[in-house]
Amino acid sequence: MDFNLDETQTELHTLITDLLTKELTPERLDSGERTFDEGLWRTLAKAGLLGVCLPEEAGGAGLGAVELAVILRAAGAHVAPVPLQQSLVAGLTIARHGTPAQQAALAPLAEGETVLTYALREPGHDLHDHPTTTATPAHRLTGRKTMVSYAEISSKILVNADTGDGVGLYLVDPADADLVTMPLATGEPGAVISLNDTPGEPLGDPTAHHTLRRTALAAITATASGVLAGALKLTTEHIRTRRQFDRALAEFQAVTVQIADVYIAQRALDVAVWSGAWRLAEGRPADEDLAIAALHTTDSALRALYTCQHLHGGIGLDVSYPLHRYFGWGKHAAHLLGGSEAQLDLIGARL
């Protein structure tokens, strides 16, 4: 594959990076808008960024997985407090597999008037396990989903469930489910969702759950790649300007070795992310590449974030310092993916 972005992807990267740099000032983040910045959400919609992966009939651009990764990597690099990852993953899945009516209903998302999310994680299971949530032929769902971001403010939640002869996807109204608030490491609003004979609207396409899972993996790892890139930039600036014993920290050999390890981890994750996203966009088998990206996210990238904290000293643990947000986002990505052992088991099974 060609790892260089094409003209459209480059313009998309420039647009969202410039917008987030301008909007997410330290003062704005310190004002308390760390969970859901509605003003930023509307600004992203006006720039056309929420509709990038939606069909043209819903006011979108009809683009795919690589463009999704471009947007989410930039969002991760700025730890943007908006439900981009959740809404774009759910929106792209509905755009690919939903009915014409369901696709048309995505228009409010492109306008920034609504939020979507998805629910894949279940207690004691990772994203690759068969769901224990069940669905009846009458489309009534029973089960439990955890770590569902922005569930309370979403118009619909995309839920996977065992239909008896496969796995189906259903759109669930949050008002029909029992939601219990669950704090997330990112500071974003989360919930545990209990479904008790809850009505769901089926997507219909029996392959839709594969798209949701793979797109979610690409999205989570792309966001994590941006998070590590942002943490690396912040740490590099810190060791360049922080002085001890009349020398900049960057002049100490041990420090340069550690920051080099962070750079290597970031580049390795980047390669895996772009490879997985490209294979998804091209319709090629992508599970192995996505699993490798997930392994880097849960292992070397997470260790690199610990290194960034170590190089900052005590300030790296201060909740009012920006690095704390990057670390929280990185930990949350690892939790969503189920940890490194789960990824190693998956890769080993494929080999």
C-alpha cells in the first residue's frame, strides 16, 4: 500500500487539525468542557467533518475507513471532547448496511444535531467474542453492555446480539433501555446498558456486525495513534525546555533513549493503523492488520504513555496538566480492546 495520503485525505487532515488547534485552547479545556463540547460539535458539523463517512443522501461525502482514520487520529492528538469515534463508527456502519430510511435518518448527525454510539463490550468478553445479548424474531433484545460512551445523549445505540442463527445489529433507543452511569478514564460520559426485552430496529444485513467490529477496531486504534502522537509532542517539548543540574532533560542520554522508544512505539502503531484502514477501504481481509494495531495499542503504545508520564515527573500525574488527558484516553482504548493478552490470543489463533 501507499502510506501517503491522497489530495482529499491531506485536505481533510489539514482542515480538522487547524480547526481543533484553533478551537481547543488550554483555556477552553480548563473551563470544564472536557466531557462534551457542544460548541465544538457544531463547529465540526459546519465544516462537514461529521458527514465525511455518511452517504450523500444524508448530507455526507460517502468516504471510507482511511478518511475515518484521518479524522480520528487528529481528534486523538487533541483529545477532543466530542463523540467523534462513537458517532462516525455507528454512522459508517448504518451507511453501509442500513435500509434507505435508516440511511436518510443519518442527516441530523451530519448537521451536528444528534449523536450516535455503539455497544459491543460485554462483561467478561472482548470485541471478538460472540455476544451473549440475545434477540428474538420479534426484535426484542435481552443482555448487558458495558463501557458505552455518550449513551445518555445519543439518539440511537447500535447493539449487536445473537439471533440464534448468527449475529444481528439493532438500533436501540436509549429511552427504552436501563442506563447506569459509568465513569470512563477519558472523562467522557459512559454507561452500562441493561436490555430487558427491549425493542430494537434491525439493520437487516447479516454481514453488518463484521463491519461494525472492524470499523470500531480501526477507529479505536486510529484514535490511540493520535493520542500517543500528542503525548509524544507534549513530552518532547517538556524535556527540551525543562532543566535539571543546569542542563536540559533532553541532553541526558537516558532521557533520549526513552523518548526514542516512545517515537518507535508511535511509528509502529501508525503503520499498523494505516495498513488496517487501507485494507478495510479496499475491501481486503483486514482482521490480522487490525489485530496487530490493537496489540500495539494495548501493549507498546500504553507502555510509551507510561514513559511520557515518567519523563514529566510529578507534573505528569496532575489532573489539570494536559498529559493526564492523553494517558486517560490511552488507558480507555486498551480497556475497550480487552488488553494485550486478548490480542495475542487472536493473532495466535489466526496463525
